[in-house]
Amino acid sequence: MKIWISCDMEGVAGIVDWDQCRPGSPGYALGCELLQGEVNAAIEGAIAAGATEIVVNDSHSRMANLDPRRIAGGARYLSGRHKPLYMMQGLDESFDAIFLVGYHGSISGRPSTMSHTYNPEVFSGVRVNGEHVGESGVNALVMAHHRTPIALVTGDRITAEETKPFAPDSVDVVTKESITRAAALNLHPDESCRLIREGAAAAVERTAAGSVRPPEIARPVVLDLEFQTADMAEVATWARDTERIGEREARISGDDLLAAYRSFVAVTYITRQAGGR
């Protein structure tokens, strides 16, 4: 069984501040250590339940947050800041299941620790077919394209709830309870890793039993992007199949879910030049 893991950072137990997530900041080394523990726990649980091949796509910031020498189980590691498919790089139809580790809530939803949707300096909200989503909902475009189910979700409770429309059968591991965007009641890292290890094993077992459904997204898909400034909305129209629909809004639409996601990735890159990072 092949498992593909996308790991973010803000949803990891013990991480509550941007200082822990930004390369070069004093708390970054601790953030990386906590992330490594949860990713390894997911790998270990998956292997214990019968997974035979695992690919980890580092999906946070510069996307090189793990120590490759310490990745468990001989899993392959996809890293580096310039990936054409960003958080979804490496996923294809050959994988049996997807794990989302360390994910966080959306910028437009309830308070979730360090919540944002891709770039907090650019996006104030993203909607898929009229419903606000977080990064899991945007990324589900690619998952639905490949018909690959989300079997495991780890992060705070709000993240699990926001992801559920795209992952109806996932095992959810709640690593912390968000109080505000800058505070949470965290599990002890050892306990979080224990639960993730158990959850990953259960996720593989559910997948093997054929009881995990892939995301369903109606076509043609309509991806509405809400920006912090009008300049960003204008720059977004430089991406393929993207049109401006308001002072601070643009829309990507079409029947091809993968093409829609590719256009979204293009928007995230080019809008960095209009005031965002």
C-alpha cells in the first residue's frame, strides 16, 4: 500500500507562534523537532499496519523543514521551495491514501492557531463552489482529480471539522484545542505522537478495507479568491483561466480540477510581488 503525506507545521502540538514556524527565528529549531516527531509517528503507524511505500511532501514555508536523515521507515522525502504543485507535489493515482499531518484552519473560519489560507498577506478567504475552505479544501482539488482518499488528518479540532466535507471517512487526530489564533491547549508531544501513530495505523486499515472515499467536488469547479488588496486581485488575472469578479476578488473556474489548482498555485506565486511574501 502506498501512502502520500503532506505535512504542514501550524497544526503540530506545541506550536502556537510564527516564531516556531519561520526559518531563522529563535524558536524554529523546536518547531522542526516537533514536526519531525509527528511525521515520523504517522509513518511508523502506517508501516505497522501494512504500508509498503511512503512519500512525504514537505508543505510548509520553504518546504525543507525535516532532517532527511531522521525520517522514519525509509520514506522518500520531497522537499524544496519551488514545486509546480506546491503542497500537492508528488501525488498521483498510484497512491492508495493521503495523510494530512500538522494542518491548520482557514483564514476565513473560526479562530484556529495561526490560521491562514496559503499566504496570509495575500488571501483573506478562498471559496470552492461557494463554500469557504482552508488549505485542505483547496488541495482537495488535486486529491479529487486523482480519486485518492484522505485517510488521516492531524491538527486542531477546527481543522478536522473544516476538512471533513472532503474527507468523510478520515481518522482525525486532534493535537490541540485552539483558544485564539495565538493560543491553544496542546497535547504533550509524546501523547500527540502516540495518537497519530495509532490513527495512522487505523487509517491504513480502513483504506485496506475499502471504506475510505475520495473527495467529491462538483464540476465545473468555481474557485473564488478573496484578496487583501485590489492590486493583488488584478495581478491574479495574469494566471491562466483567472478573471476578476470584484474589487478584491478573482475567480478560477473550469471542468479540470488539476488545471484549476495549477492556476491557483500560479496566483500564489505571482501575488507575492504585489505586497505579499
